[in-house]
Amino acid sequence: MITKRPSDERGRGQLDWLQTRFTFSFDQYYDPDHMGFRGLRVINDDRIAGGGGFPLHPHRDMEIITYMLDGAIAHKDSMGNVTTISAGEVQHMSAGTGIRHSEFNPSPDLGARLIQIWIMPRERNLKPGYGQKLFSRTEKQNRLLLIASPDGREESLRMEQDVNLYASVLDRDQQVELVLTPARYAWLQVARGSVSLNAMDLAEGDGASVSGETRLAIRGAAPESEFLLFDLN
């Protein structure tokens, strides 16, 4: 079964420096029908104006992934990491027993766009951890590129949950496929462009939950379409 989560039905957040669309309940947006999917708890599509950002704040017991689409974000955290996350890069933090971090757009003029993902960890009170890596457009073009996994295989970022996260950039009419075992689930999130998932049309911002399917065929329906695909337990 594939269930569409239309872009225009997502929650909205608005500040003078931030525009956000919430796939699942988050902050002041509450929707009992969309509290998450399996271990996937948050998918926020954030657009941050120049100079704006999130001040120092805490997290714990969460796997946090930032998928950078446009611009850059300056990052600092209580683990001692001071870095910049630029378009094409992916950041992973295991919040574990507790971390504090801040994220700001260092450009005074250019906006930044990212997809923020939260995944429930395999257990509580793990040791905090950090990872960051660039995955080029060429690596993602017309293929499923593993960018995060529970064992860090294929040079992916390692996370503390049985989830395989893929990224892809499809040209029009190009297709990729993922085979799932009957016990696995999936979520597809379209970041840019449009695709078809087993013949279901999905546009930018749309998501789709998958259960009881063993083969996923994703075809590009725009000149360039970028998406994330979660293989979930």
C-alpha cells in the first residue's frame, strides 16, 4: 500500500527569517493523523533567510539528519564541532545523552534551504556523535545513493537505527528501483521536481508512506527531480 502525503496538506511555520513545511506534527503544529511513520519522526522543509538561524538549543535521544539543498549553514555544537554545511552536504548527529547546537545562515543576503530529519534511535542514552559528508550530484544522478545507514556501509554516514537512507537526482524518464523484504517499510520525500512511485504521481514537497510492497519503481517526471527514500524497519 502506498499513501500520499500531499505537499499542500503539510503544516506551516512562519517567522521573519524562517519558512517551514512540516510533514509530521512538530512544535506548534499538531496533527494526530501525522505523528510520524515507523521510526521516522520529523521531516521539515526549512527555508532560512540570510542571517537567520536557530540559536543554541538542546536535543537528546534522537538521530538528526540535515540534507542541505541550497546555500549554507554555520554549525556549532557542544561536542566541539564548528563547521559549515553547504549545498550537497549531509550532516548527522546522534543526540544520545544530550547535545546543544546552533545553526545559522552565514550569508547576509542569500537564502538557505534544507530538509531536517529526525529518526528515533535504536535505544536511549547512547553516546553523542557527529558526521558530515559531501555527496555530489554526479554520485546521485540516476541512481539510488546510500547516504546514511546503521553500519556506515558504502561510505555512508552511520546512524543508530535500522534505517537505510538513499538520495537520488533523476533526469526525466530515468528510473531507479528498490527491492524491499515483506517486513520492511519505506517513505519517499520529493525535494525538487516530480516523480512517479509505482505509477503514483508525486510533486515537489509530496511524501508517500509504503507498506506491504516489495518493489518500488521511481521514475523522473521533470527535467531534474531530487528525492530522499527511507528504507525502514
